[in-house]
Amino acid sequence: MMEAIFGGHSFIVLNVEKKQVAIDPWLDNPLCPAELKNIKPNLIVVTHGHLDHAGNVVSIANQANCPVVCIVELAHLLKKAGLHPDLAVEANKGGVIKLEGFEICLTHALHSSSFLLNGEMHYAGEACGVVIRYQDIAIYHAGDTALFADMDWVSYRWTPRVAFLPIGDVYTMGPEDAAEAAQIIQANITVPIHYKTFSVLTGTAEEFVNICKRDEVNSKIEVLEPGQALPIN
């Protein structure tokens, strides 16, 4: 059985068989629970270079001595920022990387990506979502994205048990489009992320749940509080 813990914002921790994967582990987010501040994962996956996703990756990875999977341009920037070169695992969309018993596949996302290095903004490759599969359980983390029709490929190719979708609006899709995304993907469970962290993120979980009910979305909606665990069977 896999367990997913919501770390606030877009930070997700996956626990399975004494292995731990951290997705977009931004520990400085104001919703991050204290018990996740000192994680030492076996693997880190980063969807894109923005501070609220990649800002703590170098320090976490170096301390835990764990590999970091991300798109190739961001991998180079993380190394320049101090990530040990042996820990950077370059990837691109559509390829499958096998590490620690997991299969990791970067997927498409509609968003920008940059990384702040020495006070300057650098292009960090394309923004991504990610599918992570362990044995027969796959999860989909959409990263920061707008709604796009090709999300049905994630459903067709990977059949994810759980989809983590941004709903905050302004920088990503909001509740209305996220509900449409949930309907396209049709994961067993859909969890809203990337909301409530800052006042500028206007999308709410309540609105997302209500729209999903209105539109009879074929996925169970689970709203997690920071630190709350979701069992995935």
C-alpha cells in the first residue's frame, strides 16, 4: 500500500515499503507541517523551477544524498546552485526513468519555468507534470498547469489511482478548469493542491468540490489538510 501526505502548496510525500518520494518539496511554504521540515527522502521529483516548487531541493537532496529527477535544463541549474552532480537525474517528457523501484515519467504541463540563481532569473526548461508508478499503483501530480485536452493521455497510458491537481487560479487553472481536468483524467481519487498558500490564489477547495458535484465528476474528491495522509490501495 502507498501513502500520500500533503505538505502544503504543491508538496506531496509518497511513502511505500519504507521508501519515500518527495514531489516539489518546498519546505518554506507557510502551510508545511513541522514534521515534514526535516525529511530525508529516497528520491525527489521536481515539476519545474519556480521557487515555490524547487526552492529547497538542493539542500534536501544534498543532506539526504538522494537523486533528483527533473527536466534537463533545470538539472543543470540545480547543479550550478550546489546540487552534487551525481544526484542530478536528467529527464524529459515521455521518457521513463526507473529508480528505487519507481517508474517516473514527466508529462506535459502548460506553464512557465524559471530558476533564480545568484539573483538572476534563468530559463529552466519546460514545466512538467509527473506520473510516478510503484508496482501497480500510479499517481499523477500535474505540477502547475492550465487545463489542456491531452490530459486524457495520462488516463489512457497510466490509469492513475490518484491525481493531484492545482486549483488556485491566477498562476494555474482554477476550480472550474480543474474539475474538467478531473473528469478527463478520471483517477479513482482527485486531490486539490496549489491553493490557500497566499491570498492571491483565489481558488478554493470548497468551490472545487461543489463544481465537481455539480458536474458529476467521475472521481472521488479528497481535500487534505497539511500533514494529512491519504492511503492509496
